[in-house]
Amino acid sequence: MTDILLIALAMSLLYMSIANRLYTYLRILILQGIILFGATYLTLTNLNIINLLLIMLETIVFKAFAVPWFMNYIIKRNKITREAEPYLPNFVSLIIVTMIIVSAIILSSSIKDQNLDKTFFVVALSMLFTGLYMIVSRKKIITHVIGYLVIENGVFVLSLAVGNEMPMLVNLGIMLDIFASVLILGIFFNKIGDVINDPDVNILSHLKD
Amino acid sequence: MLGIFLIGTLIISSLLFFNKNKWVNYSLVGLFVVILWIFGIYEYQHQNLTQFIFFKSDSLGLLLLLALCFIAAPVLFHAFRYIEAHNVDETPHSRGLFFAAMVLLIAACCAAYLSNHIAVTWFFVEITTLSASALIYHHRNIRALEGVWKYVFICAISITFIYIGILFLSLALKGAGVEDMSFDSIREHYDKLNLFWLKLSFLFIFTGFTAKLGLVPMYTAGIDAKDKAPAPAGALLASGLMNLGFIGIYRMYAVMAHTPLHSWANTVIVIAALLSVFVATVYMTRIKNIKRMFAYSGIEHMGLVMLGLAAGGIGVYAAILHIVLHTLIKPALFLQFNQVYWVFQSKSIYDVGNYFKYNKTGAIVVFLGFLSATGMPPSGLFISEFMIFQSLFQAHYILILLGVMLLLTMIIWGFGSNIFKLLFTPPISIDESKIPHISPWESLTQYILLATSVYLAYNPPAGFVTLIQDAVKLIQ
């Protein structure tokens, strides 16, 4: 069952690579949050109940609801155009993301370690690099943030792989989540709307030598 | 004591944030400096004391802690002058936030230096990002916004990288059956670690910490941050915060140095260091913004420090000496920059000139700071750079040595032509009636910082040498 959820997570990346509208991205983020919620429940079997509840609460509240809802609010309030505006055509994006997933599979097959479930490793690595790819291939600041959130979800998957033995690391991951969400979205993204009206990355490119 | 220090800091910074009275604010900052000094002295007297399981006052942490204590007072004093004299549209709220963020940043750096657990270090690195972003965004205009956005975004990615590194490290430990992730425990079990995961872990942790240290690939965020933050905050970002990146990499490298991956780690470090010196050279030879030039000079020095570390032998000693001396010299330059700005109202090299005529004491600081930062005698950095070159020679990195020396010569040329333009060439247009009178006393702390760096390099006290030697023992 965990494998099915993880594969669904990898498939959501493919969908993300061809998505055109910002709202589609948000829906995919919600989906990823819900999948992670399920994966947490199925994977972290050795944890004490309070810790598990805390982690699950965080995934469902932060990853699946609060952050996407807040981004939706920002898109509306700042009147950001709904188009994702990629630098590359969707077809190329699809191929690149597929390549990322395939290379993650090839890389993981070269690892001989009993301590790690390889599905976690493949999915986490694919999410990490897809997130980075999203950041460099999209124009808007808000899509950069979405790319970052995908990276974070990927890291969370990786932390689940070691979560049973070291629950502290999963808690750290949650802290990272909350910290980054608060910092990037809460304090900051609000301000971008106040100071500038067009949240296009081009406006923020004057600091250079 | 650490508990008292952290709780005290939290109380002081929240009081600073909520309080509106100017003098209460300044006394709170003064109180913080006193607590910081007591904390530093206490930790020095109780070396290798484990506190709250995760903290240990080992020699490397102590060195950087004491260096930070030393520069904290001048930095906060100049922050006070900056708020008083420079910024006319300062509100009680922005002033409170500024000092609260300063206090929090210094305290988080202190705690991270003493942390003996990678996850705890990581947590305090997060706190520094948070407080530094408040400092960078102090002016609340669009350029400050751009600076803070880039800083926050790159730092967020960098701490994610460090976190991934920690996860891989846990996998490396899992095979060895080790549960405790403190640096001491990892070093003890170095022979049982899974090398594949350790390799990946080092790569991610190193890349993550380069954002704080100011090395290729993630140096960019720091440059914009130091440019847009008020100069006293820039002084802190260019010293205390860079040291935080250094200590993270050093502690991880200390694990790698005992494993068969030592030479591989050296290669990674040398590549990053060389690229950093190269990038610094490219920008410093054509840069026209004085503050950014100081920031790039930091990139160059961190590249040298890492080269010393990778060369081994006397290079490790030199690297630590270099980073301590750099902690004293760079704030002097940044703090002096405030006065340059008061005179010319510009950061651009095109608008400045004849600084000797307008502010003699300040101009001498700039000149001495230039000598110090480029490592020319009598600068303290001359000693450490010389030792780094020596170690590169001994490690048979001859080509690298030649390349670095060539690049450093170009940096001296680029740095020098800008500084001499600032000091001696008459500016194109300047309204001399608007130039404020600057008291020579404002430069006193910078003289003290520069003089201390010379003293520490040429006549190091025995305690200082012992601390560095102890820190070197982590690796050799």
C-alpha cells in the first residue's frame, strides 16, 4: 500500500510538469499532502501515538490545507495571472521530469544497502530534482515557492524512510516545514504584494554587479 | 549558564521588540552585551563542559564564540549610531525590531558554535536565517525586499540540503548501529560508518553550509544580504554568520578526515574553494559598489580558509587563525563604511573620492583595513595566508598555489584601485557644504579591531594558540 502511495506521488510530478494553471499546481500540492498523510500513517508504525498524531496533524494541516489555501489567497489578492509561464514547452518539461525519475531509479539500483527502502529513495530524489527544475524553469516567484514546497515534500518522504528508528529526524523535518512556510509565505510573501504589484521574478533582478 | 544566556536573550529580544522607549531599548542592548561577555568568559573557564546534552564548549566553538563576543560590542555600538544619526525615518517599532533581530542573531550564532549535535546546529542555523532576514529588510524598500527574498529563498534551500545531509548521515550511522548523532559519537564510530551514505551526506551538508560560509555554489545570497542590510548588520553577517558556516563544515570534515574518504572530501573542498577565489576575483576587478566589494572580499578569504583546510598540515592551524582574524578585520571595514556613506551619500565608486580630505581618521581606517583585508604586512592575515601557501606547497598543490597567487594579485589590484580612488582621487561632483563633521572617536573601535588582529597574529597569547591547537586535533 505504501508503495502505491509513493508511486502516486511520483506520478503527481509528471502531472505537475505539464500543468498550465497555478490552481492545478495548488491542487497537486493538496494531493501530495494527503498522500503524505496516508504514507505517514502506514510507514511510521513504531512511533508512540502522540508523536505520530503530531506528525500526521502537521502533514494534513500544513501540507494539504494551510499552505495551499494561503497561496490561493495570495494569488487572488495580488491578482497574479493564472498562467504558470514556463520558459520551456510542457512537452520538454514532461520529458525532463521523466528523465529525472528514470535516473533516480537507475541511481538507486546501484545502491546495495539493506537499511533503506529504495522506493522511498527514488521518489524522494525525483521530487527533489523536479522541485529544483521547477524553480529554474518557471518565471513567477510563486511557482518558485511551489517548487520549493515540492522539494520539501520530497525531503519528508526521505525522512519517513528513516523515521521508525529516528523519530527525531521526522520531527526536525516538520520544523523545517513550518519554519519555511512561515518565513516564505507568512511574513514575506504578504509583503511582496504591498511593495510591488506584479510578483514577476523579473522585478527582483536588479541586485547584481 | 547556557540556559540563562538563551533565556536572557529571549527575554531581552522580546522586550526590545515590544518596548517603545528609546533609552530602555539602548539599556537592554547594553545589558545583552554584558550577559554575552559573562557567558563568553564562563565558557572559557569551563572548557569541554557538556551542557544540556547537546552543547559542549570545545576549543573551536570557544574561539569563534570569543571572537563574536569581541566584535559584538562595537557592532552594537555602531548599530546604535546608525539608528541615531543615519536613518531619519526610523520608528520605535523598526528600531526595536532591528535590535531584537541583532540580539537574536548573535545569540543563535553563539549557541550554534557550541552545539555538539548536527541537528541542534541546524536548528540554530534556521534561527539565524530568520533574524538575518529581519535585518536585511530593515529599510523596507523594493531593493531590500529583493535582497531579503533572495536570501530567504536560498537559505531555505540550503537548510533543506543540510537536512537531507542529516538524513543521509543517519543512514550511514544506521549500518553501524549508532543512534547518537552528536559529533563526538560520530567521530568515535568513524570506522563503522557506511561510506556511500557518508559521502552523500557530506556533499549535501557542505553545499548547504556554503550559503552561510559564502562559498561557491551558494554564495550569492550572502552578497545581496550584506549589500542591502544596514552596515552594522552587514558586519555581523560578514563575520559571525560566516563563521557559523565554517564551524558546520569543519565539524563534518573532522569526521571525514578519519575515514578513507578524506582525500575525496579534500577534492570537493578544493574545487569549491578555487571556484570561490575565482568568482571573487572576477567580481572584485570590475565591481563599482564598495559594500559589495567588501562582501566579495569575504568570499575570497573563505576560499583561502578552505584551501588551508584541504591542504592539511599547518594549513588547518592557518585556516582557523585566518577565520578568527577575518572576524576582526571585516567588521572594521563594514563599520567604517557607514561614515563613507554619511560623507558621500552613495555606495558607488563613481560618486566618491578624496576621502582623506573629508574624514582623516576614517580614511586611515579604510587604508589600514585595505592592507589588512588584502593580507599585506603588517596585516595579521599576512601570517595566516603565508602559512596557507606553505601548506599548499607542502601538500604538492603547486599548480593550485600558483593559480591562487595569480588570482590574489588581481584581487589586490581591483580592491586597491577602488580604495585609492575613494581615498585620493577628487570626486566628480560633491557639495562640500553638506558633508557632516564626523568625530574621530567614531573610528576608535575600528582601530581597536584592526590592532587586535595584528597583535593576535604576530604575538599570539599562549591561551589563544592552545585553543587553535586543540581545534586542529579534531582533524589530525
